[in-house]
Amino acid sequence: MAAAPTPRPSAADPERPVLLLVGSGDRRYREYIVAAVSQHFRLWLLDAHEATWQLQYVEGTTLLDTKDPEELLAAARPVMEQLPVAGVFTYDESLVHAAARLAQALGLPGSAPQAVLACRDKATTRAVLTAAQIPQPACTPVSSAAQARTAADATGYPVVIKARGLAGSLGVVRADDGEAVEAAFEAASSANYPGVPRYAADVLVEEFLTGPEISVDAVVVDGVCTPMIVARKQLGMEPYFEETGHTVDATDPLLQDPELLDQLHRIHKALGFDHGATHTEFKLTPGGPRLVEINARLGGDFIPYIGMLATGTDPAVAAAHVAAGLTPDTAPKARRTAAVRFLYPQADCEAVEVSVHTERFGPTVHSAVATAGPGTRLALPPRAYMNRYGYVVAVGEDAGQVAADLAAPQALVELRCRPLTD
């Protein structure tokens, strides 16, 4: 049952349209989105957790079960009676389908819920795009380690084993032989995230794609997909695919690459995603771009933030405009390179102290943040994922200098720790 709506005093322009913000997430990784969007829209937060840091940015809040469509709809209606609600906005992977259903029920802008679900379910994505004759890696949904091994043998090694409904490289493992497949299946099937649906065949066995990995954050209006930023991904911890960094160049030639742009358009059209924001990941294989996955939301890991630093145009603000049914500003205002590097321990440990050394910053270092305090347990895949103790962001006009300043980020945010004994 939803708690009673809680209005907050607001100094925001009363003429600004209102967005229903579904979920707010981890402050360390998401506050920048709420802060930026609140400069353009009034926000009413629908969240499963009591608002704290969010209060300075929102018009009001409602506490409820964000996974319950009926409860979301019941909470939204009184807000719409009070305020000029223009759209529904979320950046939380586990809430995109619920948000799409809410927008549809309220007659607000957005893609059809079934299109959003087709992005969420990686097996459906593959099936739809294969039927549309868009190049795809071989993919087989499986429900057991034995089925996974049979599928891997048929596909040819190495293969990628992944959880069907997760994102952010959680539960994604490369397997080089049959024995490795069984351990990879266990890692993929045991990975979880709150609110993520499970399936009878909950794990995918996919053809391994070679080449660098990128992501494209785009906005889609009336079926027209406009890419705003390309992020070059840095991965680590093989055979896992832990994301350790991203780099955005405002002048990346891939933004004008005909083959990539054609696939991007065809993927969105085939899935029926015609309105909203997406984060689409590709491998740049010797045979051309090949889809890794598509997400019906903004990218995570500060990708929109470094995109804003690089281009001077904020993908998060653009996504909010699309959610409100408005035409976004997507034109770059700057030509810089921006990057983020995430910091992981060398082995499973407990943090004793994490120190930021500003005296070691190079000229392009924008920020360095410790995200783990004393006593924080930092376990690595497959025990845990995304267990970072800090991150460093750099931005500048000289891409070489940005790379040099991020060459040893662990020296800028230093970890003292003790090994985990359990």
C-alpha cells in the first residue's frame, strides 16, 4: 500500500512541467542525474525507500512498492490531479517495464511496454533481431548446466554464458571449454538483482564476439534514433566482464559510422522501441558491429555524466525531455574527451582505509571519490560484482593527457585493506 503523498516546499518555477521519477537509486551513482534533471523539470518521486538526499531536488514524494503496477498507478493519479505531469522518467533497469506500463496507463509519452520488455529480456531481443535479419551472435536459452554444455559444444568455444535478465555485465562469464561451462552456468544462474524477472530458461549461451566493446547512448523520438555519445568500454577480471572504465570522445568517428548507425536504427525499429532513451552495447568485430545488448534506459556507470563533460550536452537532460514529450537538445557544445576509471581490490578483502591523494592529480583529473569506508567488504567475481572502492574522472581537450592522468588511478584513490577470512 502506498504511503500518503508528501509534498515538499519548492522554489522551482511553477510553470515547469512535472515528471514522475520512478525510483532514485544509489546516491553515489545517481544523484548527478536527479540534480541535472531538476534544473529543467519539477520532479515527483515514486520510490520504495524513504526519501533523504532526494528531497532537495523534488516537488514531493510517495513511498510505495515500485514493482507493483497497480500501486504505481494509484499513487500517480492524485499527483496528476495536483500538478501538470508531462511524463514518466526512470533510469533504473529493474523499473523500466513498470515505468512504461505506468506511462501507457496515464496516456503519457513512451514506448510500448512490450517493446521495453523485449529490450529487457535478452533472449527475446536475440529472437526478434534474428527474425529481422540483423546480424546476431548465436544464442541458446538454457535451464541447466547440462543444457549449457550441449549448447556450448554446438556453438563452438569459447562461448559467453550470461544471465538472461541482468545488465551491467553481472553474471556474464567466458567459458573456454566444457568444464568451464558448468562453473560459468553456476555463476550466471546465481547472479541476481532486486526486481529482475527470472525465466524457466534463465541463462543464455552465446557465441563469443571478438573486438573492442562500445556503448551508444541515444534518444528516440517518433521512431528516429539520435545517438548522443559513444563510450569505449574497458573490461577486466577475465573470464568475467567486469566494467572497469569508460571513455567518451565528443568527436568519436563512430558517431558518423554508417554501418553502426544503420544497425542502431534497425535494432530499435525491429524491437518497436520508438520513444525514449536507450543504452546499446556493441562489439566491434572483424565482421562489423554486433549487438551485445540493448537497455531501455540511460547508461549507468557515469556514462551520461562523462558524456556531458565531453560534449557539453547532457544525455540525462535530453532523456528527460523525451520522457516529457519534448524535443531534446542533442547538439554537442564542446569537443573534449572524458573518462572514468573504477577501482577494485586485487583480491577479496575488507577495507581498512581509502584515501584520496589530490596532490597526485594530473591536469585533467576532474574528481576522485572513495566509495567504500572502513569495514566495507570488497569481494570480486564470482562472489560479488561491481564491488568498487572508488573512481576517478578526467576530462580535457587532449585525449592523450586524459589517458595519461588515468594510467594509474589506484595511486589517486588508495586502498588499505585486510584479506577476507570467510
